[in-house]
Amino acid sequence: MFYGATFLPKSLQGGGTFYLCSLRDADGELFRGANTYRLRVPADVPADDFWALVAYDLDSKSYIANDLDRSGLSSFELPSMTVNNDGSVDLYLAATAPTGSESNWIPTAGRDFFLFFRFYSPQQSILDRSWHGLSDVERLD
């Protein structure tokens, strides 16, 4: 069991954070480190500062140790990522990088995991639930 907490004021002026947590893929299955997954992040993420996707080891509840020392990716890395024509970006979670998508890859090191998608300085559409742009994580294999 684990606990997470963050503060989201009623007024979003000046920042705040908002987290979405996911333990399961689009088919309702728990994330398995041996599988390959994709999350398509749309171009219009309503975060004034930045967004981030971070994978955590299901057993230890900490970052997943891996050779790249990369536990997540954020909008700060967009200049080095492969971006789709519509401005969206596909993020991959797998034990090994999908060919040609190394810069968009979060290594799972074969560990079962869960995810947090974070909005830093979220816009009003997050608080009033009018933004529905983030899809479920898809298993690819």
C-alpha cells in the first residue's frame, strides 16, 4: 500500500500541481515490466509550467533503477524527442527501447510499475474537468 498527497488550491494563480495515477493499461491489466506500452501525450497539455510522466517500481514504490538513470520524461525533453505531426508525443515504457524511439523511452528494467502524470501549474480545465486529452496507456505487445 502506498500514499500520495499534493496540494491543489481552489485558485490556480501562482502554481500548484495536479497528479494522475495509473496502475492499469487501457485493457484494465496491471502494468508489467516485461511488456511494452505507449502513452500518447497531446500537444495541448493544460500545464503552464510543464508536464511529466514518471514510472515507479510497484514493489519498492520508488524510481525504477536503470542504466539511463531515467525514471520519467517531461515537456522539458520535447526538443530531443520525436514529436508527431500534430504536436503530440508518444512516450514508451518498456524493458528495452523500441527501435527509433530511444529519446521517447522510459526504461522499466523489467520491473512491474505504476505511473504518475503530473501537471505543474495546471490550467483551469484540469480543475473543472473540461480537458479530456490524455488517453489510456496502450499495451503494444
